[in-house]
Amino acid sequence: MSDRKKTVVAAASFGIGSLVLYMLLFAYADQLVAWAEQTRQGHKLLFLVPIAIAFLFSWVHGSFTGHFWELLGVRAASKHK
């Protein structure tokens, strides 16, 4: 498989993954609110749930964005002295 095809597959996969995560976030929004309320009632470890979700979103969406820009040929400028 060529590098471009691998990049297309990776971008599409992470893009679909990002879309699925957003759909799950909206589908389970009420549950997340309930967990947030439970943290006030003594279940302190539930504060880790939104942190884990944020890290997962960051990784999946960031990977999609990186592959997307790579497909467009946009790369960071390197600093050579």
C-alpha cells in the first residue's frame, strides 16, 4: 500500500472515529451529567471520566487533523540555523 493511500485510510478512520465519539458524547450527555452530580455526593473518582474523555477526543481528533493536513501537503516549517 502506498504512503498516500495509508494516509487516506488513516485520515478516514480517525475522521469516522471522531464523528462516532461526538455522537456518543451527545447520546450519553445525560449520563455524564449524572456522573458529574455524583462527584458532589462523594464519588470523587468520577472526576476522571471527563478527563479521560478529553484525552481520547484530543488524540483521535488530533490524529485526524494531522493526517488531513498531510494529505493537503501542509507541513510545519522546520527551523534550520
